[in-house]
Amino acid sequence: MQFTLNHTDPHSSARAGTLETDHGTIQTPIFMPVGTAGTVKGVTQQTLKDDTQAQIILGNTYHLYLRPGLDILKQAGGLHKFNGWDRPLLTDSGGYQVYSLSHRRKISEEGAKFRSHIDGSQHLFTPEKVMDIQRIIGADIIMAFDECPPFPCDFDYAARSLSMTNRWLDRCIKRLEETEPLYGHRQALFPIVQGSTYKDLRIKSAEYCASKDPLGIAIGGLSVGEPNEEMYAMTEVVTGVLPTDKPRYLMGVGTPANLLECIALGVDMFDCVLPTRNARNGQIFTREGIINLRNAKWIDDFSPLDPTGTSFVDQAYTKAYLRHLVHSGEMLGKIIPTIHNLAFYLELVREARERILDGTFTDWKNQLVPKLSVRL
RNA sequence: GGGGGUGCGCCGGAGUUGGAGAGCCGGGGCAGACUGUAACUCUGUUGACUUUGUCUGAAUAGGUUCGAAUCCUAUCACCCCCA
């Protein structure tokens, strides 16, 4: 895997880059749709490519390990073959499930013991085990196994958690050195910066991750309930320390405004369930603001779903029709908003890249951000 | 035409067998939430008003009773059976 920095914005820390993998090239900044169970919910691979212009999608180690399980994934020849996505893939390590399934897991130095959310069975995730699973899934980018501490989190806990995450990182790296990719393409391990909302911990963590000379570095443990300002502050602290020649991946972020602000702080890669989950719950993001399609006000609004949108769904369907589909519980009432939101996110980062390249990013961003969170 | 039965809040259901009803469940409606997906999920709300509370309210109108959604009478609506 190779990252090339194409341009840096003179008025901010925003960067345009190119990330080459064995499954194709990713132009950054990029948003990566989340496909936890090996599918971006509600959309086919064809639609992801053609209509949303997705360049890379995510899968999740914990979910895929539980179902369909390692035997099937191995028999299939890895996730690319299994789900028919021939572009780059990234798998999260299950570190986030350490956070979101906190009531059904127990953490120790060895790893995290989980109770399956599907059948209650018990499983031990160690850094070594997680690397082995990600070898079998076969994503192009794989994540270190980390602890994502909750917010708020006292300093002592954050510090202890961070040092364990660091030791887990060493074990991940060691395991990868001892094993080979299974399907003939390379896999890059991204370590994850933690440290909660403590500046000095964040700096130490970023330096530690950078010292391993990885192909890319992730920023984790943010967007877990802290105020936006705190998230931006921590992101800025970390990107200020990270090497400029490696891609930075801010995990789990965020709203359209979050993306633009964090691009300005030097982040190259994002993933978030917001565009897909909120789409299924009737919410779409546009350049004018946020639309809740369930609201009564759209009942007779026969204007296009998003007049400025670039996806075919934006012109082909009206707000009134979408409101009808949502209220009727129709499948398309979830699919169409999902296509719209993903296309919107990807168009947003595409224009951000163009603006960085032609030097107009900061003005453009500052003008757009206030509009993005307006409730329509 | 005769006989029987049932009627409450946007809808459906439960329940109330003379003693505390703005009250249970589901749906629908209205709104809110959602950030490395236990999420086609979750939360609030859904008679009126001058809202720490007050008022109206069990098809409609009367009656009996200390007290009526409950008993009686009439009317209306719907359902079933007979002709």
C-alpha cells in the first residue's frame, strides 16, 4: 500500500492524497460507507459503485466472525469474493464493540471476553485472534485491536487503557509478522490513537503509533458523546503530531459538518454509520440542511428529493413520494434515502478534494458548514 | 316486520357485572434521537384549558340511586337470527 500526498491547503491542514491498494486506488479525503455484516445495508455493490461512487467500504471483524463465521469466509476465499466487492475493503477490529457491547464483555490484559449478541455464546478476542480473523476476512486495511474508552473517562482509566492498547498494538504487529496474507493481496495494519479527551495522552499515543512506522494511522475514541469542540481539539492535537506522509483515518466521524471541519484539521479518511442508519430512519442530508422525511410538511411537496443532489434518486423521486414510502414502511423508503445520503457524503468529500487541489477549500468549507446542520 | 346483541376518546382489542377512569395493550398520527451498526431501532406525545393543576368525558336524551360506563325508559347506529 502506498500513500501519496498530492496537495496541502495553504489556509488549513487539509490534504489531498492518493492511496493505492492491491484492489485499487482511493482518492482522499474519502468517506468509507460502513458495511458491518459484509453489506452496506440496503444497497447492492453495483449501486455503491455507480450511484454513490464508493471507493472503499468497511466490514466488522466481530460481526463477520460470529456470522457467517471463519469457515465460510475461508471457503469463500475472503470477504472480497464472498460479497462480490472488488474494490478496497477495510475491517474494523472489534475494538468499537469493546465500547458498544460493554455490558456483555470483560476486558483483561489478555483480551476481551464477549458474549455474542446473537446467541449469548462466549468468545475471547485477543490481539492475536483478531489479526488471525482479519487475515481470513482479507481486507486491504485492517485495524489494530484497541479499547475504545467511554466518555467521560477519568484520566487514570484513560491512561491505563491507553497503555494496554499500546501493548495490544505490539501483539498485533508481532502476529502479523508471523503470518502471511491468505489470498495473494497485501494487508496494511493501522494502529489506533486513543487517550480519551486528554491532550498529553493523545500526543503520547500518536507518537507511539507513529513510532511503529505503519502505512496509516487511525484516530479512535472520539464521537462517543463528547462535544464537537472537544472532538475537534483532540483531532487537531493528534494530526499535529502524526507524520504528514501517512494517511490519517478518523474513526466513526461523523456529520457532514464534522467531515469538513476534520478535513481542515488534516484528516484523510472517515467512516460513519450516520448516513446509512439515519437514512433508514427517514433522515437525509443535503447542502441546504437536514430533512426528516417523516414530517407532515413534506406530504404535498412534489419538488425533487434534493434539487442540487448528484445521484439519480435526487431528481427521479419527490419529497412527497419519499414521505409516502417511509410512512408505508416500504423497502424503497429506506433504500432511496441510503443511496442519497451516501452519494451526498461522497460528493461532499469529492468536492473537498477538488477545492483543496485548486486552493479554494477553506472559503468553501466556511460558507457551507453553517448550512449543513439547518433543520428543514 | 319480529327477536336477540353491541355501543367510550383517531382506529382495533382488553377491561370495567352499582363504588376512584383522561385509564391498559397494539396500531395510526405528530415530533425528537441516532457519529469505528445488538439499530427497517429507540424516546416522547396523541380530550380541552388560564397546565404544581382545573374542567369535560362511557352513542343521544331522560330516569332510579348517597353514588351510574354498569340498572330502567325512549331514541339513534351497527351486528346476528327469524320472516
